[in-house]
Amino acid sequence: PPRDTFLIGTGDLLEIEIVEVPDTKATTAVLPDGTLYYDTAAPVLAAGKTVEQLEKDLAAALEEQYSFPIVNINLKQVKSRSFTILGQVKRQGTYEMSQPTTVLDAVSRAGGTYTAFTNGKTRELADLGRSILVRSNRLVPLDFEALIEKGDMSQNVYLQPGDYLY
């Protein structure tokens, strides 16, 4: 699984509050320019920071209005990380990645592949031999037939933000 530290991105929803100060809890989104607005603080750059870094930066921005503010931030919804899946799956589209996601996780979230029941047998309608995973405009070698038909879990790689499955 990916071991990189989660960095806040544009579109992410954050729940922010100043600890032990009533009525300061609010949900705010990171704007397209990477900043966020909260309470009386000037805009703070959030994109590319960890939650802990942003808590410190926002606390510093709030020091004029509050003495020694302790800021608590919770990631409410991840919108900056996603993958796209198209082709012979039941629900094609773009899906958010709020946690590490494998190829099988992605296919499952898309409702699975289409199958047909003919002559007493179930068969795949997806052309697994021609299925692809594209990452950063490059094909990732992956044997979808081995993964889906034979259960070869060595082919069940983790997706990265921006990956495209077909």
C-alpha cells in the first residue's frame, strides 16, 4: 500500500474548530487556488500540507483574535484524489480515493464487470485481455485475466490518484 503522508488538496472538505472555544466548529473546502478561509483568519495556503502543518499555520493566523489558539482539523471528505473507471462495469465514472484502493476495490466500487449467463455458464462480457490501467499517461503492465478470472492477487496493485482503468 502507499506509504506516503496524506497531503491536503484542492476540493477537500475540512472540519475545523478552535479547541475549547464554543461555536467555532465549521466545515470549509480548500479552494482551487489551494487556500482556505476560516473564521477571522486571512486566507491560509492548505494544499500540499499535512493536517498537522495546517493546524499550526491556521493557529498562527488566528493569534490576533484568540490567545494561544489550539486548532483541530479533521478531514471530512477527500475530493482531491480520485480514479476513473470506464468500460464494461456497471457504474462507470470517477471515484474519490479516501483510502488506499486496489484494482479489485475499484472494480467492486463500480459494481463489478458485466457478465452473461448463456448455455448454463457465466462468462465475462468485459474483454479482460485488452483491459488497461493508465498512470501518468503510461500503461501499467497488468494481467486483468489473471486477476479477475484466476484470482492472481499479485496483479491487484494499488491505484494512485489520477489512475484510469478501462
